[in-house]
Amino acid sequence: MPPPLTDLPPLIGESRAFLDVIERVSEVAPLDRPVLVVGERGTGKELIAARLHYLSARWDRAFVKLNCAALPETLLETELFGHEAGAFTGAVRRRMGRFERADGGTLFLDEIASAPLPVQEKILRIVEYGEFERVGASETIRVDVRLVAAANVDLPSEADAGRFRHDLLDRLAFDVLTLPPLSARPEDVPVLAAHFARAMAIELGWEVFPGFSDSALAAMAVYPWPGNVRELKNVAERAVYRWPEPDTAIDAIVFDPFASPYRLGTVGPPEVLPETDVPRTAEPPAPLPGDFEAAVAAFEADILERAMDASRHNQRAAAALLGLGYHQLRNRLGKHGLLPSQGGSG
């Protein structure tokens, strides 16, 4: 039995751009026609495809998925259409392809622009006539499959460049659902962030989810979200599990998990100058400090002061800038006499 619609991952949002797409999905879902879903990575194309299936008359039949970019051409062909025993080395028995498994239901082909042209031709034949042959077979198989395809590139441009078949594009584009990027639906950012963060808090065993602070919400509101909803999910969940005080509003947001003073490619070996007999005319190096410990302490204090200035003296934000924990930062601030004498914004 298929899962109830209530058990599927939710589509969350309240922006006009999001609600317009959901309305279009509800309108086209009952129609037994191909649908093309277009959008940037992380905008929820697979969730839209699932909604198209479970709101259609095929809801109680198979919903089969395949990412066309995940397989080379030879494997993609056998994965889609199946093969006969002995069709190639290693084919010891007959195998059903995704089209056969989706017979009577819906097949979702993600990243269809990655499918090679010969595979596109076979997909076109199924869309037009509902028939194909397994690899290594001559028997024609008929199937009844609704095709939902997705792409994160402009398919008309790909077709004009000869990388996608115009005739297949015409057949797939009975209707095209273009999903807005998260940057075009800013009203949904706090709603989605709270949803993902609350789920993470439950997973961690928190009694309540304290919410995000105003400064954290403001930071998320101006961030461009290149990874869209998938990136937002990671950011919200990471903020929860790194937060040391479950009873206070979450105030530290780390957008780039790779941020580190030791990030690969940013720290390299010291430059080695070639030996030469030519006298150097460059300025002599600065003299070494007479007190190593004092110099290191001054350098650390300077970095801490700069981080505090950049974060407007928000200690949690400063800790995030330096890749430190909140209490690690406070220990270092205390060592250098940089903690505020009363209260503080941390």
C-alpha cells in the first residue's frame, strides 16, 4: 500500500510564490499528462513530483524515482528499460526496468537533461506510444506510465544547443511547473527554519524548542540561500545541535560549515626562497620579538577584539566567526581581560 498523504514530507510555506505553485500542482495533478518540474537545486522538485502522483488517480499505484545524472549511459538504459539474460557480460538473468515497475503509476525522472540523446529517443517513444524493448530483446512491451520529469537547467536552451531533443521537450512540457528559489520567498525562511529546527530539537531530546533570536532571524533573512531549502535545513539543524543552552533562544547561525582558519587551501607551507649569490635589496624582515609569550598573547587579544567588533560585541556571533565554542571564547576573553564588567550581549 502507498503511504498516506499525511506521511509524506510536508511542503511548507506561506509566500505568494509558494502558494501559486501548490495551486498549479493541485490543478494539473488529476490530469493524466506528463509534467515538467523546473527549479534550482534544493527547491523541492521531488516533493512536487510526489504530490503530483498522490493527488492523481494513480495514487494507489507505484511511484518510481530515478536520477538520470547518477548513472552512465549504458547503466541508465538498462535501469530504465531493463534487460534480458545474456544481453551483456554480467546479465545473468532478466531484469525489469523502472518503466515496467512504474506500470499503472508514475515515474519521476530527475535531472532528465543529463540523459544522453539515444536514451532520450527511447523515452520519447514511450511517451508517444507507451512501448519499448528491454536491452537485448526484440519483444515489444507496453506500459501505462505517467511521466514527471525534472531539470535544474533551462531545457529550451539545451534543446537549441542540440543537447536535448526538441520533440521530447514538446511532449514533456504539457505543463511546466517552475519552482521559485528560496530567495524569492523570504516570508517562508523563518517558517521553514522553525520547522527544521523543531524537528532537530525533538531528535536531541529537548523538552521545548526555544526559537531563534531576532538577530538570528535577521541574519537568515538577508542570506541569499544558494542551496535553497536543502541548505536552510542544514543551517537550522546545525544551529540547534551546536547550541549549548536549550532554554534560551538560538542566537548563533553558521552558514558555512567549512569556515575555519585551517580550511584546506588557505593554510600552506611557508614560502621557500631560492638561494642566490645576488645581494638582496628588499627591506630586512621585522625583528623578532624579545618576549615570545607576550607577542602571542597580544596577537590573540587583537584577533579577539576584532571578532568582537565585527559581531557588535555579540559573544555567540564572535565565537561563530572564530570557529570557537561559546565557552571557549569566554575563557579567552577572560584571560585577556576583555569580558564586559557587567552583563554583556552574549
